Amino acid sequence: MAQVGVRLMPDRAGILAALGVAIAVAIILLGMHRPPICPCGTIRLWHGVVESAENSQQISDWYSFSHVIHGFLFYGATHVVWRRFGLSEISPKWALAFAVLVEGAWEILENSPIIIDRYRAVTVSWGYSGDSVLNSVADMGFMALGFVFAARAPVVVTVVTAIAFELFTLTMIRDNLTLNVLMLATPIEAVREWQAAG
């Protein structure tokens, strides 16, 4: 069983498994007719305008910070699962692939009509049309980056970094992972109005 001090770090096989999961998710998204890259025809490393057609289409954007935090959270959750359920027969090296599987499942769900319509109905993302496959794959990459960071950094550093990211994006775009989850689950009109006024 993985003990408290065990780091859930992948080896080469674990990394290849995680890449395999990401490729499978990309294939599924292409099968869902998601655009491979931004419909604008360009590929950018960064796109910083939230209310634009290129948001969630390029490699990174303001929401990339949220995906890094996903990695922090998935590392913590996976670590608890490995300890609590005695998964001694499953090597910790597979934990990253498991996290990519969870993130990939969210990317598939996020790009389904039900979630796209939900974003349009209850958040400030009125024009949201889903992600490009490039952006979804990059999101999985940012999650993996967060996962590996959490595996290597002290818990307090990971928590402080997550809080800093949340406050930074809240300041810059009036949105972050916390508000995104809140508004999807239980939308508050006052919050949406505040976000829209930014």
C-alpha cells in the first residue's frame, strides 16, 4: 500500500500510459467533430482575451491555471485513494495515467452539447462553443504539469500556489476554478453580473 511519504510519480511506462490516454481522448474529441485547432486557422501559444472566439481554442489561456490546479487536486485525491483503498497491487507509477483519464473524461463531457449549453446559460461564457482538440490536449498537459508539481513540492507550497493562481485569475478576469464550479453547479445571478461588469 502507498504510504503517506510515497510519491505517485510515473516512470517511463506510466508516462507512456498517460500519453496513450491523452491520444485516445483526442481521437474521441475528433470523433465528436471538435475542431482540431482554432477555426481561425492559427495556432498561438497564449490567448488572453476571454470574451473572444479564440478563447479555449489555443494552447493556453487564462483557464490553463485552473487545469494546473486540477492536477494539484487529482494528485491529492489519487494519493488518498492509493492509501485508503490499499492499492498495493497497482503501482503508484500509474497514478498520472489515472489522473489524465479523469481529466480527459471531463474534456469529453465539457465538449458535449449539454455542458456547452450549460456554460452559455449560466456563466459569463455566453458565446462558448467548446474547446479545440489542441486546447483540450493542452489542458490535459497542464493538469499533468500540476500533478507532477504536487508530487514533488511540499503540500503547503502546492496549496499556496493554488490560492495564488485562484486570486490571480480572479483579479485578471473575474473568474477562476472556484467560481467556474460554483456557477456551473449553482449559478448566482449577482456573481454573473459582477463577472460581466469586468
